[in-house]
Amino acid sequence: MSGEAAFLDGGGDMAAAIRAYDWAASPLGPIGCWPSALKTAVAMMVNSRFPKCIACGADLITIHNDAFGFILGNKPPALGRSFRDVWLEVWDEISPMVARAFAGEATFVEDFPLTINRYGHPEEAWFTACISPIRDENGQVLGMIDTVMETTAKVQAERNGRLLNAELAHRMKNTLAMIAAIANQTFRSAETLEEAQSVLSERIATLGEAHSILTQSSWSSAPIRAVVEGALAPHRPGLGTIRIEGPLLRLPADQAMTLALAVNELATNAVKYGALSVEAGEVAIGWSTGRPQSEDAFRFEWVEKCGPPVVKPRRQGFGSRLVERVMAQKFHGEVELDYRQEGLRYVLATTMVHVAPHE
């Protein structure tokens, strides 16, 4: 046997398996009786590091190299079995290419999609392959050789890249629209150009901080505490004291950005006219939650005390509309803005079904 199978020398584990296989009980017959063309093809295949598989004769008897084992995964051993049986779940898709090879015509496919079962469950996979005929010295087709490379990772990466680009374009469009609306409302409400420029810069910086927090989680959600602290960061050097308390909770992207802008507006007002404008002033920020995705209450509060006497503004600007109407719309809830003499009190109330669940 060793002399008859010398063409398998150097072919790795599969060469040893081919040498040990009982080919006499196979339609191909004893290995020593194989046609020279088949031996040559098998010798080249087993010594290749590229995944290759041969299907020979009318029964499509399968012979493959070590590298092809990665294509097979956990399928039952393919050696000596019908190529049709090995790939029965995708036979309707690949049989035309096999038929062309046995008719003497090669086929090349790139990123060819197949739903295969090699780990006990169906999976979507892609392959680039060339299926070519194997001819004997008389030009007769003995079988075919399938040279294949799985490209699933590449295809999925390209698909994910397209999705990410589309999502990025969508996010940029929404962000630019938001900035345009903020700029329009800011310049409309401001009394001087200098005031408008200062307020607009602060609002855009707040939006940028919210974007940074969301980027850390691929724009899926953001921790509510990080959103609040980010919006407060420019105002922390103020005179008053700020306390923050609340359980862990993640907010979806649009709610996170809206809350960041609302907190910035409340803080700006507190620094100019409210509790953060004096050393003794205090601001308590807190939220309470219930069971995720339930009708339990969610409540967000901003309460000021020990500041100057509160005076209700004469007109409603962009900031007031944001903390009242826009917040109510984004959270599908109700907002209460109480200009109490002892300090401003702001409350947003909704239900947990309208906010993201706990971490």
C-alpha cells in the first residue's frame, strides 16, 4: 500500500486518512487502481494549504485536504461519502455548478451565499470558489475539484460597514437638524448678538458632551447619571452646591440628548438667577424608577433652595420650551415647572415603559 499511495506523501492528516481508508469497498476501487489523473489531482490537493475538495465518479465520492476541514466544521466525516450527501442542505444551490463541472465547464463564484448546517444549526455563510473538472489523459471527466475559501467574515464586515455608514449619515442629519433648530431658536430669543453667541456655544458644547457619552456605547444608550453630570460640568464651579442621586438607568439616545440639553438650561438659569448664583444655594437632582418596561412610575426632579427669591420669567424662550414641551414629548410624560418663592422646582413624570430598562 505504501508504494501505491506514495503520491500522498507530505499531505498531512488527511493524506494519512486517505491512505488508511478502505477504498476497495468504495465505488472508486482500490487506491492502486485509481487513474493517474485522479492520483495527480489528489496529490496536488492534499499538499495544498488552500481548502480543496474532490468529488469523483458518478457517486461523487468525496476526498478533501486538511484545510477543507474548516469548511466542513462539525459535519460527519466527509471522506468517502457522496458530495451530495455531505452538502445535502444546499444541494439545490450548488448542484448546477457540479453538473457544469462534470460537463467539462469550470465555474467561479464570489461571495456566494449559502445557508449551511455544520454546527448543529443553520447558519448564513458566504464562499468564493472555483469548481473545475478533472480530466484523464483522454479528456474524459473523472470528477471535479472544488477550491474554496469562506468569506463570511469579510461579507459581514462589509455589510456592517454599510449599515454603520447609513446610521452615521442618519445621525449626522439628525444632529445637524437639531443644531440648526437650536441656533434658530437661540438667535430668535436672545436680546443681543453677544448673548446669542455665548448661549449657542454652550448649548452646542452640551450636545457634544452627550454625543461623546453615547459614542462609548455605539449610540445604543447612555447612563442617566453620566448624561446629567456631563451637562452640569460647565456649571460645577458655580457658587451653590449640586447633589445628584438616583438608581442606575440607561436612556435611549434621543432621550439622553434631550435630557442633557434640558439639564444645561436649568443649570444656566440657576447660575444666572437661581440657587447656583449664591454661595448658600443648593440644587438637588434625583430620579426614581420602577420595574423595566412596566407601567411603574419614572420621575426626574430638579429642586432649588436657599437661592434668591424666584421670579417667573416674563417671556418663554427656547430653554423654557425645551424643559417643558420637548421633554414631555420625548419622554411621553408630563412636566411641572413650579416657580416657588423658595426655589424653582422642576418635575418630569412618565412610566417605565417609555424609558429604557435598568442596566
